Amino acid sequence: MRRSRRKARLYFYIPFWLLMLGMFVGLIAIQMGRYEDYRRELNRLNAELVQERRITADLHYQRAFYESDAYIERLARERLGFVRHDEIIFLNIAE
């Protein structure tokens, strides 16, 4: 009688533990999939961050150039026709 109860318990516990193992493996598989998704998203965001930092650095360079005296002088010469007081101006009268 005792052996039959042991076998009955054994037949109950084996499927139970197999089911638990299957659920555990399934949960690990789901978590690995999420991990890969998060890793891909992190790589994409890191690449985007590098690109945005390059754009920011370029904008800082442009701002520094536009605020420089050389740029202001160039605009004054090209758009407004200004000259320095010690410069000699030559005009092409052939045109």
C-alpha cells in the first residue's frame, strides 16, 4: 500500500516539477527577449546622442564665428560696402 502511495505521489510531482521548469524556462526566454529589445534601443539612443552632440558642437562653433569680429567685418565689407580708413579703393570703370 505504501509503495502505491509513493508511486501516486511520484506521478503527481514529476508533472508538477516539469510544469514549473517549463514556466521558469518560458519566463527566462521572455526576459531575454526584453533584454535584447532594450539593448537595441540603448544602442539606437547612444547613436542618436552622438549625432546630437556633433550637431551641438557645430552650432557652438557657428555661434562663436558669427559673434567674432572677423565675421562682422566681412559682413560690413560685403553687404554694406564699408572700407577701412587707411585703405585705397580701386574702381573698375570699364564696366
